Amino acid sequence: MLNNIRTFEMNKYIVFLLIYPLTIFAQEPTDTLSKKDYTEEIIRQLFTDGSRCIESEEWALARKHYTEILQLSPANPTALFFRAFADEKMGKYNFARADYEQILSMLPTHFETRLCLLLLNQRSGHLTEAFDQANQLVALYPDSLSAIFARAGVERDLKMFELAEEDYKTIASRDTLNTDYLLALMETRLQLQKYSQAESDLRRLVELGIPVQSLKEYILICRKRKR
């Protein structure tokens, strides 16, 4: 379940950025296009085609379109970002990492790229790098709940459960209606064997509309452990 949550945390930025390339190169149609205008028109169309491939999960074809953009517009950060995303989906983590790092060499504080890179390193087992990057992201964006949430996920993978609990408590207290945050906190408390607190979290999840049946496994664990 938490893997789905982490995927959502990243993909909500992807959805936003899908709109971005379609507006960069928007222009009024003209009867005669200069060489620059013609190149920009080609790039605009390639971005459109790439976005459609991303939406239909045609990762190899999407990668091809973004590579073609980069041939026309070298170091284009938007094309690099989406090519990296396509490479991730195909399991080409080293290629994706290289593109993310190239973006950060140009835009060092770009939130979405930093988030995606740390999630990539987490997914590919580079947990020390992911933890360092998560700490840097939180330092840059201390009010970002998504950044703290990502760091807590890495902390759990590193079995730093006490640190993860503190991060989850922070974001759950700031967004009291977010069931994803509360669910992660509850699972971490189970790992810490804090069954009474986990049970309290479960009651709150039910109050927030999570069906009891979907939480049944957790409820049974709490009841058995408290005996």
C-alpha cells in the first residue's frame, strides 16, 4: 500500500508538469515560419507526442520523443525530466539518474527533480544516497509535507523507525485529514511495537472513512499483541 502512496506522491507532480511543455512553445500561427519558429514548432509537437505516450504508458516511444527534443534543444530540463521518468518506468535507473543529475546541475533547488531522484535511489536500493538527498530536500523545503513524507519512507527502509515515527507525526499533525500520513504512522508504530498508539491511529482512520475491512489485518495484530 505504501508503495502506491509513494507512487502517487511523485505522479501528482508529473501530472502538473505534463501541462508545462505544451505552453512553453505556444505561439500564434503564421504563414511563414523562420528557422527558429520551425524548430520550436517541431519541439512543441514532440512534447505533445511525448505527453500522450506518457499517458498511455508507451515508455520507449516517449523516451524517443524526448531524446529527439534534446537533439534540437540540448539540455532542455523539461525533456530531460520526462526522459528520466520514462527510463525509470523501463527500469533504466542509471540513465534516469544521469538525466535528473543534469537537471540539478542547472537548477539545483528544483523540488520535483530532487524528489524524483531520491525516490529513484530509494527504489533502486541506494538508501544512503536517498537519505542524504531527503535531508537536503527537507532543509531546502522545511514546510513541504511531501518532502518530510519521502524522508520518513527512506528512514523506514533503513529501519530508523524512531526517526520515521517523528516525521510521520509531524506531517500527520499538520494535515489531520490525510489518511496516507496516518496510515504510515500507524504502520511504523506497529514496527516499534507501540500497539496501543497504533490502535488509536486505526480508530482515527475509521473515523476518517477508511473501511474497517481494509484495516482488519492491522486490527487483529493490535488485539493479539495487547493480550
